[in-house]
Amino acid sequence: MRQFLPECLFIFSLVSFQIPRWLENTSASPLHRSAWTPQRKHAARERTRELFYHGYDNYMTFAFPLDELTPLSCSGRGPDWENPANIAVNDVAGNYSVTLVDVLDTLVILDDRDGFEKAVKNVIEWVQFDVNTKPQVFETTIRVLGGLLSGHIFASRPGQPFFLPWYRGQLLDLAHDLGNRLLPAFATRTGLPYARINLRKGVTKGETVETCTAGAGSLILEFATLSRLTGDDRFEKAAYKAFFALWNRKSDIGLVGNTINNWNGEWMAPEATSIGAGIDSFFEYALKWYIMSGEIEFLDVWDDAYTAIMRYSRAADGYWYRPVSMKTGDTAFFTVDSLSAFWPGLQVLAGDVQSAIKLHLLYYNLWREHSGLPEVYDTKFRQATAHQYPLRPEFVESTWYLYRATHDPFYLDVGERILEDITARARVACGLTGIQDLRTNKRDDRMESFALSETLKYLYLLFDEDNFLHRDDSNYVFSTEGHILSLEKHHVRPMSASRKKMRPVNDHQCPAYKPFVEIYDNTSAGTGLVRGIRSRSDYDYARKLIGVPASSVEMDAWSAGGWCEKPAIDSFSYEFILSADGRNVAEDLSPSRLKVEPIADGFVVHNISGVRTKIVRRLDDRGYDVRKLGHYHVRSGQTVYINDSAIFAGPPPENLDSVTATGNRDVEIQLLLSLDLLDPMLKLLPGNMDAAGLNMQLTALTASFGADLSPRVGEQDKRPRMAQGKHPISVELTNKKGCSHYKEAYEDDILVVERGECTFMEKLLLARDAGAVGVIVLSDEDAAIIPTAGVDELEASGDISDVGLLLLPKTAGTVLAELLELMGKLEGRVMVTISREPTVVADSSGKKATPTKADDKAKEKKENIDDDSEGRILYINGHALLNTRLLI
């Protein structure tokens, strides 16, 4: 002890000094980050359970059978009978114990069978809908109808703990009665429902014809479930008609507005769209009803709607999603609301986890700044403009989805922060209260039912790893009110014969989450340390967007040379008018079958000229898919076969604005590899490879721009330098992607680079500037990709006729990379020669055919389309189109 006493005292004093800084921000503290043990999760779960029962028990004591608890006055309230125009209260409070009905399946999540049975009995005894109130159709559907249906599903299904042997479908009977009372709202010329209805008298005279997209279009989950369970198809038909009455009125750019006239179907000012209030759950129900029912048209709506939102509403850096004009896509407002915090959770459900992480970080920093989520926030001035927080669930919901997808403990830290803030700010003696002003903690004497049915439900699930729901792989979904709905197999309708004929294939992408990997050694790509959300550059960038000061822990994590990356993201979708030779052509507004021919599993394009094509980023980040050809929609699982030999036809006229064209160059080029060893005594390489006799041949794909390396082009002395004789291959380890300026000159060399980070044209130009005769790109996939460049790139590139670019598919590229690594160890070089022999390729039957017979080969391949699943793919503006196949 005496020997090490000075060192011990120094360490103790250092730790004592650091502990206060670690604890300054517990959600980010290194002590907490490594301490999410099962015991800690259990403790957080039980604190959430206690908070729920504090609200629920006080509701049952002071408010039931009224609709809501008023926690500051320790009483309850129903509709505002004296002021029918008070829609803030009357839209929800219909004099039918909304809070009790809304929490039925929360008791299931909390594994409270006795509480669930008692609640079901109370609903049966006390709730009925022959009441003279005028609630909102949407709020009544999601809170009451959804609650009844979810309660019925659990009470009636045998083989699970919440089955009630005495139960005889009374909740479903109540749901059916309520559905009948809501149906008259749909009696309009458009099928779009009125926003409000009197449950006893129906639609009252003078009822407004204004309704929002979410209110009219987010009824399919509950209404269709009611129809499937009762056999009464009127409800599903009404909701289905309303949903597509909205979608079929979308703008030319694929956006629906916020507010619509339900009588004439015209959009109302300001004709804006967003992911927030008034429209949010329309997108949600498109995806979720597809998950529940398998009805493919709802997936199509989701795919198209998501593409439009990601193209127009998402900010250029990929973070904020702002309201935009539904007709032009221009930014309409710079404000976002708290309801839009549900969007990251929906993105997770759809498979776009990386986009979800970015947006969630913004709401997390808003919560950090306000200890709650303000109702409205101005992203331009970086300040809240409405400071209420009525205990909304959307941010908690997204946190749960992201944790289930990533299992990153960061989201547990976020949940713990939410739990602590709600407990400190909203818990009062008689329950939980909303916050009227987050700046002063002025409270609102109201406990909205969603605080118990959603907010605390998702928070409980976040900490409850062993919850039965996490092991359920059925088609269940959470409704927009957090109710658990599902359909048993006998309630799921099989696809009709006509639909099967139209859509014989379907392949929805749902990629797995790929954690962030930090690479420390540039020479060991693909390996590194797996890091959490806090280690991503997104984390600091999102904090900077909100303007939240960094905690001491975050500052301690910075390095002296650190930097915050400003994201540069590709557009989610692009549109092109295709041309075979790069010239501008007029758009063919309605391509005939002579150009675009529908077939069983997609389309065959016989003539690409003038066809407007939309391409959309795949959620698995592997590339893009063609999603539209002229007026034809290309759906998931379908393939676009390109059968237009003009894309490899002869050169265009000389007056083509000096744009270098593809010409009739070969698609494939043979590379002959040999070795140049500095040690002449070295004859045998590892693996018993004879260095002197090495004769390796690789097939590369030639670019449509740059030097034409086809064997038939020119005499030996007139061919491009890359095609003349042997050339050494070089790799610059600090520039492995070839996307920055080279530090050395590479006269007469061929540079090898990896695919990604910049366009093929940029790789070629940087190699040219370094003196290289050409560049070989190693692909990260085996699909045969033809590197192309846009007209603007070609015009700006200057003279590139003597510098070539080739692409090696992944398997061949791996062979070359391993050979280069071996030669690096043996102090030797790999030499490459462009073969002078004409390229011979195999068709789908395995027979040999030369590219000069492209038309015959295309015709033969069209007859064997089903066998040609591994053909070459089209490449537009540097984007691999993975659902295409080149038949030529």
C-alpha cells in the first residue's frame, strides 16, 4: 500500500473530478451507457407500469364513467354540453368512457389479465352509443372503435392468456353498433366522409364539407377489421372508397393535400402536404393495411407516396421533412409539428432505418432542449412557436421502433429521459396532466386518453424485452392510436385471379439494419469497430441543427482534429427522358406497345427513345429500381427488359454538340494479366502458382464513354493508349475510391479503384489528370453494369477519347485485388493487356454468340426471359438499376 499510495491517490482524485462531469448528462454518461443490465431495464419498466396505474386508477376513481380525467381538479369530464362548438373537447369526448375503451389492450401489454377482464366487464356494462353527441369520425374510429376491436380480439381468441371463457362477443357487438352510426358520414358524392357526425341523429344540417386527409383516409384498419370480423362488408367498402377517393386526386407529382372538400373533391387552400397533422396517418394506414391484409394496391400507394415525400418534403441534407406545395413540391412552410415524430417509426416498419435514425435525432434534441416535445417548431428560426405538450406518444413510438430494429442502448437512454421528464413534469396527485407551456411548466387540467393507450404503452414495451409482442411474427400492427389489430388466416382474403394475372410477382424490400462501423485503417476496408448511434456524424449534425449546447460528455468525446460532416445525399428519385445516343428527344407521352410491352413479370422496352423513366432508391441501399416507364408503373418484383439495340448502335452525327458517344463499342473486354517480378529468382508463388507461366484472363465491362477499347478499333499505333501493349496496374492506398486528386503521377499506368463515393466520370477524369491511361473500377456486386455518364458530364469532361474506363464485377474484381495484394508483398507488379480478340459472350442457353448479332440474340433472349435472370443491367447517370436486364 505504501509503495503505490501516491498513484492510488492520484487516480482517486482524477475519478472524483470526472464523476460530476459524467453525471451532468445521465442519458449520455459512459457509466449509464454501459449499464443497461436486465435489472436496470426491469426497474425502468416497473416505473413505467407504476406511472400508468397512477393515471388509470385515478381515472377510474375520479372520472369514470365520464370520458376523461381532469387531474388538477381530481374530477372527470365528458362533452362540453354548453358549447357544442368546442371541438377541442367534443371531437373526442362522446359520452362513452373513451379513456376506459382506449386502454383495453394497454392492460394486455402490461400482462394484467385481471385488470383486462374487469375493464371488459365495465365497458360491457357502461358503454353504449345511443348518445346525442357529435364527435369526430376519425377520433371516434381510432380511439373507440379500435379499442373495442382490439379488446375483442384478445378476449375471444383461445390459446392465449387473455381469452375470457365467459365472453360472447359483446365488444364486437358494440363495435358493430358504433360502425353503423358512423356509416352515414360517408354518404357524399365523393365517398369522402364528413368530419363529424351525431351518433344519434346522423349528419346534421349545415355540417361542414371540409375534412382533412388523415381524417377521411385513415379509417381502413378499423373499418376493414370490423367487416372481416362481422361479415358485414359495408364498412370496408366505405373506407376503401374514401382512401382511394383521396389517392386518385393526388397531384401530378404524386402528393396529396392536407384539406379537401368532401362534396366536390377539390383540394382546399393552402394545398400543402406534409408528414404531420392532418395527413400523417394516411401514409401509415397504406403500409399497415398491406401488412395486415396483403392487399397489394395499398403497398403500391405506400411506395409511390413515400417516393414523393422523400423527393419533395425531405430537406436537402436528409433530416427535416417540411410542408410543401402538393402541386410544385416547393417548400410551403418551415414549421414542423410534434405529430410528425411518428414518421421515423413508420420508416423503420418500411425498412428505411437509416433515414429514420436521422429524423429521430432531431426530435431527440428538441426533447433535450424543452424536456418535452413542443407542438410546433420553426426550423428556420430554430425556435418553438407552440409550447404545449399534451403527453403525445409519437416520439416514444418511434423510439421503440428504432430500438427493436437496432438494439442500440442509446434508445433506452432516450426512453429513460422521457420517463424521467414525464414523471417530473406531468405527474400530479390525481393522475397525469398535459403541459400547457413547456417553458414555465404551466399545466393543462386534462389527461388525454392517448397518454395511457399509447405513450406509456410504447414506453413500457421499450423496457420490456420479454414482452410476448416481441415474439409475435404474425401480421399484427399498431393502429395510429396504438391499438393492436391483426387478422387470422381465415379473415385474410386470397388474391383474386385477375389480380394474380396482373401482379404475378411481388418482392417488398425489408432490409436488415446495418450498424455503423468505424474504420481506423484505410488499408483494411470492410473491417473496423462497430459503434453506436452516438458515434455517427449524424448525432452531432442533428444537435447542431437544433442548436442544443453540447454536454460535457459530448465535448469529452470530441477529438482535437474532429469535424462534423455536413451530409450530401443523393435524391431519393430521379426522372429521365431516355435517349439512345445522348441527344435531347421529345417525350413520348403515351408509349405504345411497340415501345413498351407489358409481359407476365414486368415490361420489355423495345425502343427507349422518348420514354420518361422514373428511378427510385432501393431501401437496401444496393442501387435504384425503375419505377415508371411512361404511363406504366413498374411495381416491386417486376423486371424491365431492355431490348433496344440502338443503345449500342453506330456513332451519332458529328454535330452532336461535341458529346462523346457510345458508338458501336463492345460491351465486354478481355483483360490478360501477367506478372512483373523484381526478384528474377522467384519462380513459384504461394499456392504453387507459376509466375512465369501465369496466363490469367478476366472479363471486364466497358464504359459507354471515354476511349473505345473494342479490338476492332484502329491499327495498333492508332488505338487508345490503354489498348496498346502492357501497362502496370497501380493502387493509391490513400485514394482507394479514386474520388480525390492523386498525390503521385501515374504515367502509362492503369489505376485500380473501388466503386462508390463519386461517379464513374469523376474517377476517369481524376485518373486522366494523374497521367494514367485508364482506370479499372472494382464493383461491389456481380451484376453486369455498363458505366454511363450524363450529357452534362460528357460536355464538361473535355477530351477523354484516349483514357478508358472498365468495370470488373465483384468476383473478377476480388481475384484482381488479391493478386495485387500478393504482388505488393513480393515487390512485384501486375501487368495488364487489352485482348485483341473479339469478345465472345454466352446467351441464356449457353451457346456462343458475337455482339454483332445483337438483334438475333435479343430476339432469342426474349423467348427465354424467364431463364435470363442474371443478365446485364442498365446503368443511368451512375445509378445501377437493379430491376433491369439488358437483352442485347
